Amino acid sequence: MYRLRNYLRITFPSFYNGLVALYHIFFSWRFFRKSFSQFGEDLIISHLLDTSKPGFYVDIGAHRPTQFSNTYFFYRYGWKGINVDAMPGSMKLFNILRSRDINIEAAVAGQTEKKFYYVFNRPLQNGIYDEDDDIFRNKEFTVIKKIDITTVKLSDILDKHLPAHVHVDFLSVDVEGLDVEVLKSNNWNKYKPKIILVEVLDFKLENLADYEVTKYLSQWGYTFYSRTVHTIIFLDSSVYSSKEKP
């Protein structure tokens, strides 16, 4: 095949270039990989994980089962995981489209306590906020409903729902400003994912070392790997040494 291709390229260059053009027109889909994340986070971490083997994820602030999901890409490869979101009724669709997963309707925070969950006219902004947060001064967002909820710690969810002898390959956290509080509620001596994705709005790379999430995760052996528009990706240094990072 190589000899024939080389012969055509040298002897009939116009004909060869036409064949190449047709190949790319009709077979370019073979090189296409669909992302379900908002900014391609799933494709980034797929380079670090072996999707041909069973894996496990935890998605805190899962929001929707497919759209803007950091985990659905892996679900399609046969992976399983735990999806958590505080929005009342949010798990009904998860139970239909992600029936292989463990789907939990709960609000995760630093400790178990009573809080208010706010439902906005833009669902991506739904979450737990303090009454003096900037979001309430933004005229683009309107509070539709205010719900009393009881928060739970991440460690409690994993204690109760993580299957025995299963290691978490990656953790995704997107809870509208409470991401560090969620991370602090984990038992890091017991549960240490290989990869962590954390939402950070208005991120600036030059300020990476100053972010609270960077300082906190570095205490547990995590280092910065990559970023997208609103997400920082950290790796467990004991799993991914500097020489092993792609």
C-alpha cells in the first residue's frame, strides 16, 4: 500500500491530491472526538486515563446528565460513578440516562448544617449562596425559588455510597463558589482521586499560586496540570510524576 501511494503521489500528483481530498471529506469523522464538557475538560483528562478499562468518577454539582458534563464521556465508555446535585428533582433525568451510576440529590458543604438553596432563572447559577453574595446584585439573575436544605460532607457521601475496593479515578467539583468548602469536607487520608477538576471563575494563570484551591490541594500532594476557561485540573503527584505527565 505504501509503494502504491508513493507511486501515485510522484507519477500522478493531481490525481493523488484529489484522492487525499476525497478521503478527508468522507472519512474525517474518524478523527473526531465529541466532548460533553462545557470547555472540553473530558477530552483533556481522557489523555491521562485508560478508557478501555473500567473506571470510577465522582461528580459534585453534576447539574445535567449529558450537557456540560465532565463525566458523560466516560460513562459512554462503560465507566460508572457517583453524581451529586442539590437541585430538587435533578436526579430524575440522571436515573433515566445514567442508570448505571449512583445518583444522589444532595448539597455538599464543609459540614452538615441548614442552608438555603437558590433556584435562578438561569439554572447553571443554581446553588448555595450567602445573602450578601454578588449574584443577588446582578440584574441578569432572578431568584425563582429559595429552598431549605441540609448539607452533607463529601466524606459522608463516599463513606455511604462508594463501592468497596473502588478507587476514584477523578473528582469533578462545580458548586458555584463553594468548591474549596466541598474539597475540605473530604477525608483525604481515605479518598484520594488521581485527578481533580475544580471550577474557578475569572482565573488568571499568573495568580495560580495565590488561589485558595491551589494552596489547599498542594497540601495533599496535588499539582497543577492544565486549565480551561473556568476549570483548573490538578493531578495527584504520587500517581503522575513530572516525568510521566504528557
